[in-house]
Amino acid sequence: MMKFMFMMIFMIPLCLKKNMFWMVQNMIMLMALLFMNSTINIINFSNLSYMMGCDLISYGLILLSIWISFLMIMASESLMKTKFHEKFFLFNIVLLMMMLYLTFSVMNLFLFYLFFEGSLIPTLLLIIGWGYQPERIQAGLYLLFYTLFASLPLLLGIFYIYSEMNCMMMYFLKFYSYEFMFLYICLILAFLVKMPMYFVHLWLPKAHVEAPISGSMILAAIMLKLGGYGLLRILIVLQQIGLKLNFIWVIISLIGGFYISLKCFCQIDMKSLIAYSSVCHMSIVIGGIMTMNYWGFLGSYVLMISHGLCSSGMFCLSNMNYERLSSRSLFLNKGMMNFMPSLSLWWFLMLSSNMAAPPSLNLAGEISLINSLISWSWMSMIMLVMISFFSAGYSLYLYSYTQHGKYNIGVYSFYTGVSREYLMLMLHWLPLNMMVLKIDYSMIWF
């Protein structure tokens, strides 16, 4: 695990040289291919070195982080063209990738907390440094304070576990079980805010709308998954009390997911709509993790990976429209099928994956999550039906609004997609739909 860390550290000087934009991107892509080849043991932690290790959950999320990082650089070509601090931008992305890599691979709980919080700083720099509107500072503060406010109790909870166990290794958590309500809330709250759960989700749409494309991609693809990863790891210690209290989070998530999917129909900003749909998907993931059964853990992992690719791809699409029309409003982005018919296909493919149409990985994830929630209580079926129905609804709403209708007369000059953009979309869509062929890998790790 350390060798990839060194590879990232030695990429930093490369970022600060002239004309290295695509070179850094190629290096990250090479790293993704190398990491794919690293052997992992499905049952236990493997590749152990210097308090770092990797089991299947870590493996999938690290690979997703590296994959999205090089796609972020690919999507941000406009920074290189306008020479807008592109060296610092590359440095920021490599720093963020290091933080995420460490978060998912360290086995020490305190170090996990450290990097979990540390990944916030490069994200904040992305939003404040390269965002579009003046409100980006407010959005950055929202993100910062929501996350920091909830995660101080997590630190105290981790210290308490250390004082009881004299050890902070994640692997040994399975030998302990605590039944303290205060500890339970302390440990879980930070991850629920990061997910984000309904009621504490307000920072997400704000951050997405103000962030540049790279910020949106990493926020949607990886930042939301940090919460899910933390829950999967920490719930091992809280099994006893979890069985008693988890129903609260399941109920909030299911009802919240339904409300948010209704809220999606009210959005007029494309990015805002995609951000709210992320909250909707993550609410089902929280529900699945909190049922604490086999299907729920499997489904949440699969849906986290698939949502990362799918949501990131949709942000790329909305950014392509924004680069051409300088607007993300659904009122102005109409009739795009007339201008970019080939991009219409990509809109269709991404949105069909978003509504969990086969053969996407989303479908496998949602089926197992629905299984877990209905086996937990048949009453949850009502909300799940609503969420599934409306998620198809707002995906179709976004597609039909952007692609059909009378186009804006103000569109006087236009250019269609370039090969870089089609390659970027292909690299989102192919793994999302081809990984279904090897779904057994994700489904037997427990």
C-alpha cells in the first residue's frame, strides 16, 4: 500500500512544472491501472504495510478515488486553456487523492479520523478557489462547519474506544461491543452528516452548485462515500445498541429520501437537481447500512460505487452544457438534441443508470438494498416504491427538459462535443455497466 503513497508523493513536483497538465493525468491513470492489479484477499485485510491495509471495501473505494481523480483533470481542460492557476489545481487534486487514499487504507481509527477531516481542506480550496459565483465562500463555510461540528464528538468517541480497548485498530473492533447511547450518537453523527442524511443535507446542494466541475465530481463520487465507509467500519462495535436504535435513522432516511425526490421536481438548476438526487440515493444507502443485515451491507457498498460513477458522469454532462451556454438553468438548456444529438445519447445512458435501469451496477445495489429494507420491515416498502418511482420521474424530467423543447434563441454560436469529452463519459459509463459482469466480487466479501 505504501508504494502507491510514494507514487502520489513523487507526483507533487510534477504538478508544479510547466505544461504538465496531461502528464499528471496520465500518471494518475497509470496508477489506477497498477492499483487494479494489486491482489486483495476478499475475507481479510491484505497488502499490510505501515498501519495501512486493504480489504474489498477499501479496494473499491480507493480505486474509485483514483479513477475519479484523473477524470476530474480531464473535465477541467478549461483551466489549462485559460491558465487559471492550473499548477496549484493539479497539486490540490493530488493532495486530495492522497488524503482519500489514506482515509480508505489506514487501519488505525485515529488516523482514519485525521484523514477523514483532512480531505475537507483540498475540497474547500477547490470550491473557494475555482468556484463560479461569489456565494462560493458561504457554501464552503457551510460545508466546513456542518462537517466539523458533527465530527468533534467522533474524535471523543474514538478516544473513549482507545481508553477501553488500548488499541485503535479497525480489525480488532469485532471483539468488542458497546451499549452506550451517548457513544453511539457520537460515533455515528459525523458519518450521517457526511452522507448526508435528510435534515443535515443542506450543505450538499449549496456546495455542489458553487463548486467547479472537479469539485462537484469529487464531492458526489467520493466525499459522500466517506460517511458510508465510516458507518460500515464503526457499526461493528455498536451492534448491540444498533439493533435497538437504528430504526430511527432508517425511518428518517426513507421519509427524507421521498421528500428529496419530490424536491428534485422543483429544481431549475441542473447541478442542483443532480445534487438532490445524490441525497435521495444516499438515503437508501443509510437505510441499508442501518438494517445491519447481509443484504444491506452488500447493497450499500455496490450502490456507493455505482452512484460515484453515475453522479460524477451527470455532473460532467451538465458542465458540458454550462461551458457552451454559460448557464445551468433548465429554462435555457432546452432542445439540446438539435445541437448535440450524440450527447443526447450520453444523457440518456447516464440518466437511465441513475434510475437503476439494467444492466447498471445501480440496479444490483438497489435490489439488494430493497431486499434488506423489506426483510427488516414490510412497511418500508411504501417509501421504497415512492423513492424508486420518483427517481425514475426526475431522471426523465431532467432528460426531457434538457433534450427536447424549443431551443433558446440566444444560442448564436455553438460547438459540439470533442473527443476528450466523449472519452470522459465513456470512462464513467463503461465501468458502471460492465462491472455487473463481475458482481460476484462485490457480493461475497462479507
